[in-house]
Amino acid sequence: MKNIIVLGVTGSIGDSVLSVIKQNKNKLNLLGITFNSNTAKAEDIINEFKLKNVYTESNQSHEFLKHTFENNYELNILRDKSELEELLNKDDVDIIVSAISGFAGLESTLMAAKTGKTILLANKESIVVAGDVILPLAKEHSTEIIPIDSEHNAIFQCLNSDKNTEDVSKIIITASGGPFLNKKISQLSKVTKKEALNHPNWEMGAKITIDSASLVNKCLELIEAKYLFNLNEKFFDLVVHPQSIIHSIVTYTDGSSICQMSNPDMRVPIAHALSLYDKRLSLNFSEIDFSSLKLTFEDIPEDRSELVNIARDICNLGGSSGTVFNAANEIAVQSFLEEQITFDKIYEVIYRTFDAIPMSKNIDVNTIYETDNQTRIEAKKVVKSIS
Ligand code: NDP
Ligand code: MG
């Protein structure tokens, strides 16, 4: 039995993880969860899984838990971060799923990196901002980081569930193109929130859905891949593949290209990662209909090349550059969702903020938080100037 803790259980990745656990109850056990504001969903999960451990940083949610579960003596309602850290380090914990959205996932991912357990990583933002810190920390503590972002999990599977890239000549990361595929940035000034949130292939949380529509998600994924597979950005090509069937392709030095395919369903990479070094789990998945399958590939649109070039620069620069990019984007996305800026201005907020903040090469956890804070202030100024 593998005991699992899910950080950010009330989100879309949380849903997929719980679905895989429910389908494999003889092998997987949910030992603890964290969440932020969705108390109704957390309550259902606690009851359904007869949970023993729950943590939330939110005072309101904590009060709700204390009140709702006052007679449930089996449930451990953790209050302090130190209690969460203690839980993550318990002997019976095998797997920690990092599935909080955005920069907010950094703190618990850092905690998880020190446990020596296996992290199933969905929270790409923590690697983008702190790859230089998290990867050495994980190495020092023998913590294994297994990607569940579909493209990175695909790469990992194509590498035979190994991160040995010695014989690799190229890795192709596919992008769906999102709802605005074939639209120029100049055509995006009037698109609505509803349109931007309507991803053609994947059902995901709001932030990553907007990132997919702007192609920032692919930039974050390029940086994530650079760190997770320890390869120069030159090894990675980004290609639009609107059907989202091939999740990535690894080409070896002898000319063989290996890809991983599935219908777009996050439970597939999650099931792979949860079964690692064991037999595959069983999953109720929808089969690819190969008889009617048409797979197409195209270049990333020309007018997004400035964005992709920034991501490539970040791969080479390291230091604080990922934090600046991520924070500028988080403010841009939030401002779009709050209808302060139009969709096309997301790019302007990122470019202008990225130019305005000086980069530093050497970073630690404190400087990451400082840079994040400073960048958010600058990005909000840019938003104000254009809204
Ligand atoms: P959601 O928005 O659906 O869920 C986010 C989760 O994080 C919720 O449990 C939420 O709690 C929690 N959370 C949000 N803010 C905070 C905070 N300040 N402190 C603590 N917890 C917080 O996101 P997704 O599941 O879509 O994405 C999660 C991560 O996985 C992201 O990094 C995303 O990029 C990555 N990812 C997602 C994919 C997907 O298919 N969804 C695919 C690949 C990667 P609550 O709801 O209770 O407020
Ligand atoms: Mg992805």
C-alpha cells in the first residue's frame, strides 16, 4: 500500500489524483490533504476517504474544520506549518503530490523536497521560480521528483522512467494551442474571460487555463523541463499539436523517436507516476480511436516568439529570472480574470515587468520571496498604467 498526501487536493489535479486512488484502493491510500478555501469539497473528501489528516493555512477554513468535525476524533486538524512538515516527514508517508496552483505552491514543495519521499510534481511554478534551490535540496535529501505535468511525464516515460538523457538528441514538447490557436495577439483584445477559460481539450484550474490560452504555460513547461531533465534549452522544441494526443516526443541519437500518447486526461500521467517501479495501475480510461485519428503539428505562432525567447533566456540565465517571469505572469493573469486588462495585454505586462526588474544570479529562498514581492508591485504598476 502506498500512502499519499495531496497538497492542493480541492483543485483539478486533486480531482484526478483522487479518481486514480479510488480506482486502485487496494494499492493506494489517501493519508492527508491540504486545501485553501473550498471547505465544502474538503468536507466531502474528508468524509469519503475517512481521512486522518488535514491542513489549511486559511483561518476561515480552519475554523470551519474545527466546527464541522468537532466530534470526529479520528481526524487530525493541523494548525501550524510545523505540523504539516511533521506530517510530510512521517515514516508511513510514501508520496507527496504537489498540486497547489501558482507561487503559493512553493513553500510546501520546498518542505516536500526535504523529506526523502517521492514528490509527484504538478506545481510547475515552484520549479520555474526555485529550480536552482529545489533540485539540489531534493538531491541532498534523496527526494525523488516525478513529473505529472502531462508533457514531462510523457518525456519521463519515453526515457523509460529514467532521467538519463545521454542518448537524447531532441525532445519535442507539444502544445495544444489552446482556445486561441490561429489567432494573432492583435486579435485578442476583445476575447472574453469565458472564451479564454474554455480550453478545447483539457479541463483545468483557471490560472493554468489562461496560461494555456496565452502560451505562457508552454514557456513555464520549457523551463520546468530544462530543470527536471537537466538539459540545455536547445534540446527542446515546442510544437503545436491541436489534438493533444501525443504529449511529448523524445528523439534518440540513433534516429528513433519515441512518443507517449493518450486522450487528454490527467489521470493517465498521474496513474503512471503513482505506479512507479511497480506494475501499472488500472484505470477506466477512454481509448484512442486510432481508426479516425488525425494528428497534426505546426510551429508556434510567429508573434509568440518574443515570449518563447524570454523563456529560453530564463533557461540560460537561471537565478531570479524565473521568479520575475512567473510573478509578472501571475499578476497579468489575475488582472485579466478581474477584467482590469484585456487578454492581449497579458503579454505587455510580462514584457514590461521583465524588462524593469534587475536580475540576480545567486538566489536563495529569501531572495526568491523578495523578488516575487518586488515583481508583483512592478507588474501592478504596469497593469495600472494600461487599464
Ligand atoms: P486549481 O486552481 O484547480 O487548484 C488549486 C489548488 O491549490 C486548490 O486545492 C486550491 O485550494 C489550492 N490553493 C490555491 N491557492 C492556495 C494558497 N494560497 N495556499 C494553499 N493552497 C492554495 O489548479 P490545478 O489543479 O489546475 O493546478 C494545480 C497545479 O498543477 C498548477 O501548478 C498547474 O500549473 C499544475 N498543472 C495542472 C494541470 C491540470 O490539468 N489542471 C495539468 C498540469 C499541471 P482551494 O480550491 O481550496 O482554494
Ligand atoms: Mg502540461
